[in-house]
Amino acid sequence: RRAIRTRAPTSLSRAVRFLHADYRAASSWWEPFEMLRKLSLTGVVLLIPESQGLGRVLIALLISLTYMLSLVSVQPFKKRGDEWLSLTHQVALVLIFIAVLLLKVCEISSEACAEIGFGSDGDG
């Protein structure tokens, strides 16, 4: 880590350059954080029973919102375009999870669906 921050490359830092090359020196830890997010969204969420579909969506939404706020506050990328692309991707993911959450609510309760404004039959 010192080699990355001081920009004095060692053979190890050159070998793992693909993990930190796009990030600022102070944010060289961002790629493992990104991998943790992906693992959480694809693996950990599946540990929640299928009968708790609403819980799965809520956890996924919470993970995505946390990551998005971290992305905005840390700004880990060297290139501004990479930041905007990552942020756009994250906003799209959050919006998808919100849409799935609304569908799950309509699936559970047609009254709640009608209250939201999607019709009283639960079909949308």
C-alpha cells in the first residue's frame, strides 16, 4: 500500500495495478469495496429465504444506497467520466430496486397498491 501511495512501484504493486490504476492513491481500497458490494448483492441477499422477497429487495436497496452515498462522498476515481458512469449505474440500480419494491408491495397488498396509485386490482 505504501508503494501505491508514494508512487514508488514494487513488483507486487505493478502486478496488482489493474486493481488500483483507475483510483486516486488515497482510494486504492475502493476496488475491494466494490467487490464486497457485488458479493453482497449477488450472494448475501440470496441467503435471505425466498419467502422474504420484500426483505431481499430492502436489503439490496440499502446496500445500493449506502454504496451510492459512499461513491458521492469519497469520489475515488481519477477520471471524472468514470465517476459519472459509476454514479449513473448506481442511480439506475437504486431506481430498479425501488420499482421492484413497489411491485412487491403490490403483490402483497392490493390496497397498498391502490393507495400508491397503481390500481386496485394489483395488476398495475
